[in-house]
Amino acid sequence: MECQSATKSPQLPPVLTIDGPSGVGKGTVSLRVANQLGWHTLDSGALYRVLAVASRRQAIPVTDEMALATLASQINVHFDILPDLSDTRVYLDAQDVTPELRTETCGTVASQMAALPAVRQALLAKQRAFRQLPGLVADGRDMGTVVFPDAPFKFFLTASSEERAHRRYKQLKQKGIDVILADLLNEINERDKRDSTRTTAPLVPAADASIIDTTGISIEDVVTCILNQVLKHTTKAT
Ligand code: DC
């Protein structure tokens, strides 16, 4: 199957994958790790979210797999990381769709569309095109298992759903968004279940990924842990 067949090639730019469930801090960790290494980033979840936004505009229902796959192959996404790494603006064509992208509803629809094999296949080439010199930090659910199985550095972040719901709650409150903690926890649990039980590219750690339980650990410590492992590997190789 095409999804599983990326060949190992020493000529390809290096990739560091960071997978894990929603709200585990992958996005923030990825931006900081990439910034330290001077590498590019790929927020693969944003591609699924942009598809959810684009499909809404075209009134394509989540049941129409083929129309969604066609749309997925056509969407034009552009990322703009703020210089202080506090945020990434996401553009669909030339339009900033970031606020719409960040809603819980968009996450849920993205997760439903992400369960469709034809959609995943359509987004595969788009994701692999981000692999450019000097290297790529890619975060998502299947970066280490399907999209970049030959990545030399693979990490899988975990934390209890309660901790993730609390973190998300704090983030949204800080942004002045009113939410109910119990609702967030339900949404996280539902999304985890859908993402990890789907038949195509489910959320599972790659066999060769380092698993980091981030419960009670600061973002800085997770970043340091990842960078130390990269450094150890690079020093050994030279
Ligand atoms: O990381 P996120 O919350 O922005 O992702 C939104 C949804 O997209 C997530 O619930 C499942 C899907 N997704 C996926 O299936 N594979 C990825 N590599 C990234 C995201």
C-alpha cells in the first residue's frame, strides 16, 4: 500500500516526528524544537482542519469521501509562524482561517474526515512535500508510522485526558473564551477514541518512537528531552 511504502533514503532531509493525542502540547513543542534546530515545521492536524473549513464552504458533507478527497488534493494551505513562536497563522488560499480552525467543532469535523482513507491518501503527498533541507519537525497522529516511517527521530507524547482537558481549559480561558471543563474532557475522549480506533493510520506510537509522558512536565523540559536525544544521536553518528 502506498501509505506504508516510503523507502529509506540517506539523501532525504532528516525528519523528527512528534505524534500524540489532542491537547498534549505537540504543536508548541514542535515549534520550539524546530526553532532550536533551524528546521521547517509541519502541523499536519492543520491540514485536516483546513479541509474541514474548506468543505464547509463548499457544503460537502462528511459522508462524501470522494468529493472530500478531491478537495483535499486541491486545497492550498500556507503557514505563517509568528517570530516569538506564540502562534501560527494558517491561510486557506490567501485567507487567514486561524480562528475558525481552532474551534472544538473544527477539530471534531477534522477528526471525522481524517478517518476516511481516500482523504488521508490525498493529503499524503502534500505532507511529504514539507520534507526539505535542512530538516523537518512534523507533528500529528501518524507522522512516525505512515507519513515519514523512515524518520530518524520519532517521539510520541502522552498525558492523561484529564490533564489535557485542564491545559486546554486554561489556554482558552486565557484567550477569554468561555468553556466548560467537562465538555472539553468529553470532546477529548471522543476524539481520542475515534483517532485511535479508525482502521487507516490510527493514532499509535511507531514501534521505534520514544514515548514521553508529559504529565506534570513543563513544555521546556519536554523540548530539552527531545533535543538531548537528537544531540546524543548526532554526536554518536559523527
Ligand atoms: O492535531 P489536531 O487536533 O489539530 O488534529 C485535528 C484532527 O485531525 C485530529 O483529531 C485527527 C486528525 N489528524 C490525523 O488524523 N492525522 C494527523 N497526522 C493529524 C491530525
